[in-house]
Amino acid sequence: MSDTSSVLGGVRAGPPVERDIEQAITVLKKGAYLLKYGRRGKPKFCPFRLSNDESALIWFSAKEEKHLKLSHVSRIMPGQRTAIFQRYPRPEKECQSFSLISHDRSLDICQSIHGNMIYTMVPDM
């Protein structure tokens, strides 16, 4: 299993989950627009992608490339539980939302498309 699968996949539960995780990694390597909740302003759609070596999540915000090293992610929190999500709650997207928690911040994301492809990567750790 790749480093990304272990960080993003959490506990493995057999081949179907593993296949979902691999599909989600493939989607993120190609790139996907996700709704990013920030500390200021309203949520915005940002292009996200996984680095080629699967060590970082990269996105563009305000014309600037930003990244989060996956090794810095200490916890993945499903749902909309952070204070940032609470500013603009979308209860209908609760099951498609998650936060990557690092040292002193969170990256709060909502999958905007239907289905579980991205969310399957982030079970409660």
C-alpha cells in the first residue's frame, strides 16, 4: 500500500475499500475541484491534486499554489465539525465533508460531486 493510502485510507476493510481508495487517489492525481472552506470569506471551489510522489495535497487559492504535506496530517475528521465549517454549514453535504488536521490548522473540504469517491479516503482515524 502506498504512503497516501495509509495516510488517507485509515483502516483497511478489504478489497472494495482498497479499490475505492485507489480510485480516489487516481482522481486526485488527475485533479478535482473541491469546495474549500477557508478562515476568511465564503467557501470557494479550488482545483486540488495529489503530488506525483503522493506526499502532498496541492491546490490553488487566490492564484497561489499551496500544499499540505500528508506526513503533517495528524487526523482526518469526517463531517463538518470544525469552527471553519460552522461559519457556513451545509448539512446536506455533511457526509461529503472532511477536515485534514495538521499541527495548528485544518484544511476543510467538501466534495461537490455526487458519490463517495473522495470521501471514502477519509474514514475516522
